[in-house]
Amino acid sequence: MNTQFKSFETGIYRPPSEGGSSSLLVRLTRNCPWNHCTFCAMYKEEKFQLRTPEEIIQDIDAMHAIYLQIQDIADDTNPEGRITHEAVRIFIRRTPELSFHQGISMLVEWMLAGGKTVFLQDADSLIMKTDHMIQVLTYLKACFPKIERITTYARSKTIAKKPAADLEKIRKAGLNRVHIGLETGDRELLKAVKKGATPEDHIKGGIKALEAGFQVSEYWMPGLGCRSQSENHALNTADVLNKINPHFIRSRPFHPYPGTDFYEKAVRNQLDLLSPKELLMEIKQTIQALKVTSRVCFDHAANGWAGPDGMLLLSQSYEGYKFPEEKNRLLDLIETGIRHYS
């Protein structure tokens, strides 16, 4: 490989909304520092590792070197200097070995999309030391001044433990949005799935993130309590979300994935999984109980209920349904789906 282009590390996972905006993936940590959730198949065979600022900056430098080469071609090939597919094709023809470069397609897609959004990997970037994270954010924004939004996954408990002043410093350094896995607001269900957080941890973490100035996306998992805990799961989740009132509430319906305890139980027919109709009925309970000014989103393929016309029942827009203005409209759609699956 051309020695001027070094490898950079890229993780696997990012939220769908970050894929939709073709976010640059910058890996601050490897895997998950908790990694006990029984519903989650991500990272299970991997060990958590903090990466050093020096390692991360080397990755940023490697991406920046490629970016500069493509930008030079763009400057020569079109009057506005906009990075185009043609500029990328010329670059790859000149350096065909980069077709096999780790992460090159992700980097190119980010450049073609305008280079405005970044996602920091992996599961809990805020576990880094504050000064290390600020160092990385500052360097990243200096290399890529067009960046407008930087987001990351974060655990509620990590945010709850982080000093408020540190969270504000990190936000001012460039981190705009945090994606938090609430999953459920039900105390017993949180224990059962080994989430490692209580409802109070979720509320404290969510509110601290908001007070620090972050945009907050909370993820909830309809169906996680199966039939036996469905009502408690629906109502207690709504209660926690009401107390946080995040910017976004994102639905991620439960599915027993291979490699999880739930999957083994499903194989043995030991799970009372909700039917599509029952899942919509549970979601209806949660939505009815929500008293928020959030956007409620169904931006994942798992929210794939069909309506009577055969089309998707619920919008998979990353911006979702604005509450309270569109609450009744959403409830009407859910009721339509319930009748369709009857």
C-alpha cells in the first residue's frame, strides 16, 4: 500500500440515523464496558478497551490524509471544489490498493455527503477521561471544520456518574448528541435483563445530559417484557420517559438474537413473545401514557408493520412524530394496524 495512506480503525455498530446521514465513524473505545445485557448480541465475544488519544488521533490523521488527496482532485475537476463521485473515481484509479483499505467506503460516503456528521464508537464513549475526549474532539474539528454534528452512544449510569461540569466541557468541545439505551423503565425488567441501571439511573443520566446541552435520544424496546410483563413495561417506560422528556424517543422492538439468553429460550419455546398485534397494543399503551415534547421515532427495520394498503404502517423517518402535536395521529395509525392484524 502507498505508505502515505495508513490504516484506521472502524467499528461495526452505529445508530440507523447515523447511517442515514453517512456519518464518519471514529472509534474512541472498543466494544462495551458493561456487556451483560441478556437481550444484546453485540460485543459479546469481545473485550472492552479504552483507546488512547494518540491512537485515535493517528486514525484521524489517516482519514484526513485521504480526505486532502480527494479534495485536491475535486478542486482541480470542478469549479466549486465539491467532492464528487468523479473525484473519488480518479483517486481510486490512482491508488487502486485503497479499494481494500479498511473503512474507505465509509470515509468516501461521508465526504460525498458533505462531511458534516460524525459518530464516535463504540458503546459508551463518555467513559473516557474528560480531558482525553476533549483532546480528540478538538483535534477532529480542527482537521474537519465542516463538521456540524458529533454523536455517540452512552450509558445512563456513565452519564449519571460524570460531573456536570465535565459533561458541559465535552459538549462545548463538540459532542452534540447522545444515544442512550433505556430499553425499559420497569425496575424488575431492568434487573431481569441485567441492564446494570435502575429507573433512577436512567432518569438522572437523561436529565444530566439534557442539562449539559446535549440532544438526547432514548431507545426503548417494545416487547422486551414478553406477555407476562407487557403492561408494566409499557407504563413504567412511559413514566421514565416523561420524567426525562428527551429530544428523541426511538423504538427498537425486541427480537431474540442468536448468541443471547433470550434466543436459547426462544429455541426451547420458553418465551411468551408478543404477536405483531400485541406488540402494537403494547406500543399504544406507552404512547397513550407519554406526556412529552419529544419526537417519537420508528426508524428501524424492526418497526416493519404493514398497513391495510400493504405499505409501512409507521414512518421510519429519523425525525419521527412530534409530540404532543402528532400524538393523536400516531395513535390513529397504531389503531389502524391493530385492526389490520386482528
